[in-house]
Amino acid sequence: MNRVFVYGTLKRGQRNYHFLRDAEFVGEFITRSVYSMYEFEDYPAVCLHGEHAIEGEIFLVTDHQFRMLDDLEWYPYFYQRIEIDTSYGDAWMYIVKADLCHGKKPIPGIWLQSMPAG
């Protein structure tokens, strides 16, 4: 089993949460203030070397679910994974290289987007 920290479309109530529906929700978590978050069209991405804490959720996923998340996140071609220390133990977090964030709209550390009506 793997712990994964999610902060965008994979959070509960967001459009890609169905990928984690069968995963075990562990809890909410806020990272240290060492990241930057940016808006990439209709989803967020996090880069290292910033000044914001990132608010998100931690799930316990199987190896199969982890591979599905890797496919969704275009790992390792777009997103990279880093291991972060959380109050629930180490967890994987998807980030992008800083040069991909240039010109993107900064977000102060929490991404909130309502589900589309319908």
C-alpha cells in the first residue's frame, strides 16, 4: 500500500475523485510552506521552491491504483513524484518542474473548484 497526497482534481468532490473512490481516505493534511501552486487550465500543479503550504488529502492506495494515478498524471513525463513527510507517515506527492510553471497563474496553496452542474 502507498500513501498519496492529493491537492487538486483527485480530492473528494472533485472531477477525478472516482480514481480514488475505492482507496482508503486517511485524512486531510497541510504541507510545509516550501511549495508554489499554479493553475494549469482546469487543474493545479505544484512546484518545489516556494513559500506556500499546500492543503490536500491523503489516501492509501494499492499498487494498481498507484499505477492508474501515474497514468492519469502523465508520470514521469509531466508530473514527477516526491516523497513528503506527513503526520500520517511518508506520502507521495505529484509535482512539476519549475520551468513548466512560468507564465501560469499562481494559487496561494489551496485549490477549490466546484464540480460542474449536471
